Amino acid sequence: MAPLLSMKNVTAFYGGSQALFGLSLRMRQGEVVALVGRNGAGKTTAIKAICRLLRHRSGEIRFEGKDLGPLASHRAARLGIGLAPEGRRCFATLTVEENLIAAARPGHWNIDSVLRLFPQLRDRRSKVARTLSGGEQQMLAIGRALMTNPRLLLLDEATEGLAPLVRRNIWEAVSELKSDGELSILLVDKSLRELAAIADRCVVLERGRDVWSGTFDELTPEMAVRHLGV
Ligand code: ATP
């Protein structure tokens, strides 16, 4: 069976500046994978390349065997790749409900199931997004990604800058998503402890390349210091 996601030797540039230098990564359906590495290692760039916000220059990215190379980002979303972007972007002047509806595609996820996952959004349903707290905006960003009914969910820094209690709410929601067993999740986050508790595997990036992959148990303290600076 083809892997859900396969990246082989991917290079990517911002103008003349190279950010990915031959990144390879594979994910199976239902797998939860953490992408880790120091600042600037290329985690966000990898996520952007997968969801086609950035075109890679060489190498190959396949989703369920289909070459993503020629596809624009809205086509990747249609194939089943859902992004909750860094900076929790949503439509600031639309209400929570309108934001969710704008992202909707047919499937198991709908407004009711998103509000069940994030009950905190229920009372805020008719409020415009810009009036929400940071945590609520993050929940909305994840909710929007789920409304596309993805098979692969990309979560980039979903807990960044949030208060501890709100972070816990987000991790609980991610863990609930994992328990579903169908959805594959690629996570980028600064909190190694939380990632270790939830991810099946981690892939370490260094200077735009994958340098190691394994379980968090296999990641020794020496490797964490060498590759992650912690
Ligand atoms: P962080 O944890 O700091 O978000 P990251 O691992 O996500 O780091 P990327 O944001 O993917 O790293 O950055 C990879 C490289 O690309 C870095 O050298 C960064 O400076 C560069 N880069 C990222 N975004 C841009 C951009 N919009 N224009 C130019 N260079 C960029």
C-alpha cells in the first residue's frame, strides 16, 4: 500500500534562499508524527510544501501516491490535506460559524462535531473571529482545518504563546483526534514533552534535511542536545 504521504529529496527556496536541502519523510495512514528541530531547521517550510503554499524546486511529494508537484494549495486541500497554520489565521471579520462554514467540505466533520471537540467555541459561535482570545482563535483554526475533512492534518505551532490551561485544552483535543485512529497528524511544536506523549514517531530536521527518525524513547538526551539544543 502506498504511504499516505511521501516526500523524497525535497528542496525548496524562498527567492534565492534555500530552506529545504533534500528532505525525505514518509507517513502511514493513522500515524501521528512530530517534526522537530532547532529554529530555522525547516519545519514550517516542510509543512508549507506539503500543503502547496510553497512550491518545491526538486524532489517529489506524493499524497496517497498522487504527485502534488503541479497542484495549487486549494487542490491539495481537496485531496485531503488540512492545515492549521502557524499564527492561527482565520477570517478576522467573519463569525466563528461563518469561518467554519467557509472551510466546509462533505464528511464526518461539521459544525456540530467541531463544537463538540471545542465546547469553548459554542458560546462564541456568533462572535467575529477578531474578538476571540488567542486560544479560541487557535481552536477555530484547527476547527477550520477539520471542516475540510482531511485525511492528513498539519498542525504548525498550535500551542505557541497560549496559557498553560489553554495549551492543555488543545493537546486534549489533539489526543481525541488521534484516538479516532483514521486521521494522520503531522505536528510541529516547541513542547517536546507534549509531543512525546502523543506522537508515534518523531523526525528530526537539521538545516532543511531529515537527519533522524524514531520514537521519542529512542531519542537519547545526547541527540536531543545535538539536534534540538535542549
Ligand atoms: P521556527 O521554529 O523558527 O519556526 P522552522 O524549523 O519552522 O523554524 P522555517 O520557518 O521553515 O524553520 O525556516 C527555514 C529557513 O527558511 C530558515 O533559514 C528561515 O530563515 C528561512 N525562511 C523562512 N521563511 C522565510 C521567508 N518567508 N523568506 C525567506 N526565508 C525564509
